[in-house]
Amino acid sequence: MTGFEDGPELRQSIIDACRWMNARGINQGTSGNISVRLTDGMLITPSGIPYDALMPEMLVTMPLSGGADSGGPVRPSSEWRFHQALLRSRRDMRVVVHAHPAHATAVAMQGRPIPACHYMVAAFGGSDLPIAPYALFGSEALAEHMRRTLETRHGCLMESHGATVLGESIERALWRMEELENIARIYLLSRQDGQPKLLSEAQMQEVIAAFAGYGPGR
């Protein structure tokens, strides 16, 4: 999939997406990050700058391989390694969104995936919402865990950390992140009075097939 053309409109759309996540309660402070594939490299949110203070020129351009020397006045997100690994390995996706939504993070803190408790799990490309093993934030180990976990999926939990989704566009990535958080919320609610009934593998495969082309614009 080809990348976006860098420019003020794209950069502002990334800032708007960051602020939207905070407004929706999906993220808090400066803890999340967004990257997009460019025609030559990637564009990622900077490290440690509050979203309300972000300006288009503060977003950082980087190659899809190699180190974090952006040559600019601000540093890229500390999670640039797994953004880079995902955009490099998933040529069918153009956007990576990482956040710490409360319910998804609560499940991630328990160290387990979300099973086939609801048909919307299929929106992430499989019969469960997988979880990437824990590794130090910003590390090569975490980047490799994320690459492996999202090799064929569109989103995952991150053990004792948060959640990450992929998207063909910023709009679809934000849709997946909001859906992931909602699934985590209703999954936790369903466990308060027992265990949810799970859909069968055959039922999930039926939904996965039906999801082709489902969701907001690509």
C-alpha cells in the first residue's frame, strides 16, 4: 500500500486524531502516539509534548529502517521502534495508533487476550484479540513482540502496557481503537457475574468473512 504525501493537512489530521483520542477518553496526557506511512519513510508524533501544544512542524519524519536521528528539533515518540517495525512489515497498513485506554489496559494488566466473546472481535482479523508479551517500552524486544503479534491482525493488547491498532487510514485506525476499548469494557462487565459465552471458531470465521470492507472509509 502506498504511503501518504507529507504536508500540513496530513500533519494536522494526525494532531486532530491525537486530540480526539484524549477527548474520547481513549488516551491520557502524552502517553499515546500515532505514526503514518509516507511515500518515503514515516511520520510520527514527538516525545513528551502535550497534544494541545502540538504544531504540525513538531511531527517527526523518519526512515522505515535505521535509528531515530530525525535531524529535527524534537525527538520522535519513545515507541518509534515498534511503529517502524509494524509499518515496515505490514505493507497493507498505513497507520499505527497506540494508546492506553482504561479498559483495554486493565485486561492487558491481567496478561491475557480477549476471547471470542463478541462478534466485533473479528474486526481485528482473528478469533480473539491477542496480547503482545511484555517488554520495556521503546525497546527492540517490544518492537519484535509487536511485529509478531500483529503479523496477521489489526490490533492487540500489550501486556501491562496498553493497546495498538493498525489502519489503512487514520479514520479506520481510530475506529478500531475505539472498538477495541469498547470490547474490553463489555468483556470486563460480562465477567462480573460469570463467564461470557464464546462464539465458536466456525461462527467467528463467518464473521471474519463478512467483515471484508466493513467499517469507515479506507
